[in-house]
Amino acid sequence: MEEKIEVHGPTKVSGVLPVSGAKNSVLKLMAAALLAAGESTITNVPEIQDVTIMAELLRRLGCTVRYDPAQQTVDIDVPEVLGHQADYDLVRAMRASISVLGPLVARCHRAEVALPGGDAIGSRGLDMHRAGLEAMGAELSIEKGFLRASVAGNLRGTTYHLDYPSVGATENLMMAAALANGTTVLENAAREPEIVDIGRMIQAMGAHIDGLGTSTITVEGARKLHPVTHRTVPDRIVAGTWAFAAAVTGGRVEIQGAEPAHLTMVLEKLRAAGCTIDTSRGRFIVEGPERPHAINVSTLPYPGFPTDLQPFVVALNAVAQGSGMVTENVFEARWGFTAELERLGARVRLDGHHARVDGLPAHQLSGAPVEAKDIRAGAALAIVGMAATGVTEVSGVAHIDRGYEHFVERLSAAGASVERRIVGGLF
Ligand code: UD1
């Protein structure tokens, strides 16, 4: 038996769509709680599978974790003495588990984190996580599938220049630096709103951090940090998903609880595609044109166009007037879903890290069974299915559930004909 999402098209996505707290922030906020003994509370927590996995990981480290999806909160009671090992079963299920590395080395002076798997969207190295911690005095090695780190005494503040503004490495090093002796300067740091969010939580815990949201982050290590209550920043990728749902299907959505300022580049591209966008007087409304124009997009670290919304650009271009070029600069292998999109009749030509898409009127795409291979690809395939004619059956639903709270219910309330189905397998 397998769960699938069945989409009947063509329909327009029109209505009010709420935005939860950011997946890519909340998981790291939960890891940051490890920096202080005592009870920290995270609010505006999305009801997604990855939060459950992170909660289990923290429990295995010795924390008492209460996750209340109805209240959108996670309480994390962190003991004075923590475990230091993150097991393969959890890290494999969720690559973001690597974010406990920095806090554990800082608190326990050692950590063993299984090497991750995660979404099938590129090589996703860890070299900067390693090199940054080594620059702070830790010794790292890979043994028996684990990344092992240890340091005699506290980590030491240093200046470390990242080769590339990696989100995960910036977060791990910022968290590690919060309990290091002295000052750490991270140069060429990532600037994503989620980095700012995590930095603000660590500031509230008692560390001094300057330069959040810029390429140079300075962290003054504290001897001890204290637990806090912190509200998760809104999920800009979920907000972007809803905006593209309107753009691809020619609908009109009011996005609630999001921060449009975190989507400046995305909204600029949607306007170029012909969308009308109103962010005045606290509203956030996106209205798609009858048929969008194709757009050219290159993904880049924030404030550039987010790689996590790249599949939606390909989806939009597939139903647009004209041809668009999409260039993927962050995860080189993030094209697995284009073969699935072609099953609906989309015209995509791949050339290295470029995808040229020639648009067709949406009704000429015909529904088909497709497989979601990662979170965003799954959501993008379902949305194209809403614009196409006939039935699109998306398998690999677990991926979508990792990143979207009530995906089916929300889109269905906004007019899409979409439901979950349990279907029998072949064998
Ligand atoms: C995070 C997000 C992910 C998003 C990505 C980029 C989470 C849980 N995931 O992933 O949704 O798509 O940011 O915005 O927050 N790299 C190295 N060496 C390193 C670190 C990274 O080579 O030490 C490479 C990766 O292979 C990848 C690129 O840098 O090609 C970007 O990775 P990074 O910014 O670290 O993304 P993640 O933190 O993995």
C-alpha cells in the first residue's frame, strides 16, 4: 500500500493560504536550544515530519522534548550533561541533523554525528563545517560512518572565511562560536533570513552577535548561555510556493503570516511573469495572469533567487508563453523532477546546470503518474497537475510532508481538486 496525492485539473488555486514557521529555521532553533541547560521553548512551529525527527534526535541526546502541534510549540528541556551522538537512522532521515554538530562540540567538547543522506539534490559537502570547527581548535575525523569532533577544553574564537556562503556551515559555526573562548568572525557568511532568526535566538540566550544578515558575522563567545522562548520566522519557501501556485494556475491567493520582504527577488520575477502583487497595508496578495510569460532565473544564495523555489520556476515556464532559461547554481543535480514533468508533456532541455523550458498552454499538459523525489519537486509537480488537464497522481508523498504543513488540506480549501489516496502497490 502506498499513499499518493491525486490532483484533478485544470483548476485555479484561489483563496487564503496560511504560512507556518520556517522548516529551515525551526530545526536549527531546536539544535540551538542545546547551547543552554534548562527549558527553551520554540513557538510558531510548523506541523511537519522533520520537527518530529529533530525532537527524537534531541531526546536521544538526553533532552525532554514536548512537541505540541496544536499549540505550534516545542519545549526542550536540556540537561546539564548531554549525550554527544546523533545516530544514522535519524541523520539519514533528515540531513539537517548535522546542525547538532556545532552545539554539541561547544557544549560537550565532542560530538559524533552520522554522515547524512537527505534529499537527492546534489553532493552537499560538509567541508566548511569541518574546516571551520578545525579553525576553532577541534579535531575532526570520519570513522565508521560518523563525523567525529573533539576539542580539549573550549573551542577558540577565530576568523574563518567560508569558500561559499553555505547556510548549514554558517549556522553550525555561529552556534559553536556562541560558547567559544573569545571572538569568532565568519567572513563570506550566509545571509538568509533563517540565519538571522537563529542568530537572534542565540543573542537572546546571552551571546553578542553582530552583522546578522550581512556577509560578516562576529560572535563574542559567552561562558554560559541561558534558555529562552523564541518565535520561528515565517517560511518564505512555503509563501513562495503559494505565490507560484497562483501564478501557474492563473488564480489569486492571499498569503497570510508571511514576510514579503524575504521574497523581494521572487516577487520581482513573478511580476516579470505577469503576476499582480499587492503587499500594501499588511496584505500579501498574488494574482496570476491568464497565462504567464516565461522567465529567466538563476538561483543564488540569499538575497538571490532561492534554489528551493527553482522547481516552481520550471513549472511556471512549462505553462508560459515563450521560453525561459533556469540556471541552478546551488545544488548542481537538482533536476531529477524535470523528467517527471516531461511525463505531463512539458518541454524541458537540460544542459549542465541550465534548463531551457519551452512553454505550452497549460491545458495541453496532460495529467500522469509522477514521483516526488524531494520536498519542493513534489509540491511543484502537484501544482503543475492543478493546471494540467486530467489526473496527476504524485507518489513519494512523504517528501512533501517533510516540508509542508497540511499541504493537501490548504490547497483544497483554496479551490484545488486534490486529495490523498492510499493505493495498492504492484507486489
Ligand atoms: C539549506 C536548506 C536547503 C536550501 C539550502 C540553500 C536546510 C535544512 N536546508 O541547506 O533547503 O536549499 O540551504 O539555500 O536549511 N557545500 C559544500 N560544503 C559545505 C557546505 C555546503 O560544498 O561544507 C555546498 C553544498 O554541497 C551545496 C551548497 O554548498 O552545493 C549549498 O549548501 P548549503 O548552503 O550548506 O545548504 P544546506 O545548509 O545543506
